Amino acid sequence: MTFDKGLLGGSTRLLVLSLLNEGDRYGYEIIRTLAERSEQAFAFQEGTLYPILHKMEHAGWVRAYEKTADGRKRRYYAITDKGKKQLADEREQWQAFSGAVTRVIEGGAHAFA
């Protein structure tokens, strides 16, 4: 299923920070993991991901470093303590938002559950 970019736009930080909370990753690895876990629903392009990572780095939520692995020099991203706090805030907002949407679309049936 393809999602409206407006729906996805509000959740990209949450998705990326969640993956980085599991461990450091390089850009293509983030793209590949998002696609695999979402059954291809979140198929980011590099031109979409890297501006997000750069904004997160500028905000102090992630830090970047270079590392050579498998004979390749790659730029890895790691979540910072500030990023972990942001992730907690993003998760809380997402849970409140998704709960509110569910209550609206399920109507009265959800109110009695």
C-alpha cells in the first residue's frame, strides 16, 4: 500500500529515531530496514532520508561518524541522549494521536469496548 506523503511526513522522525535507538546504522541500512519492516510501505529514497538525518544531527538528536566496514567507508548515525528524549516525546505524541484517530474512525463502538 502506498501512503499519502502527508501521513508519512509526521512520523519519519519517530521511525528513524526508533531504528537508531536499536543501534548505530548507516543511511542505506536505515532505508533497507524501514522498507523490510514495513513490508515496503516505507520505501524512502536517499534524497528523503539524508535531509532528515542532517536536521536531526543539527538538532543534536543524532551524531554522525565514519567507520570502515567490509572495506567500505560509511557514515554511521547514532542516537544521542537528547535524541532518546525526543524519541520518548515522539512516541507519546504518536500514541495520543493514533488513539484519537482510532476513537474517531471506530465511532461509538470503541467507546463501549
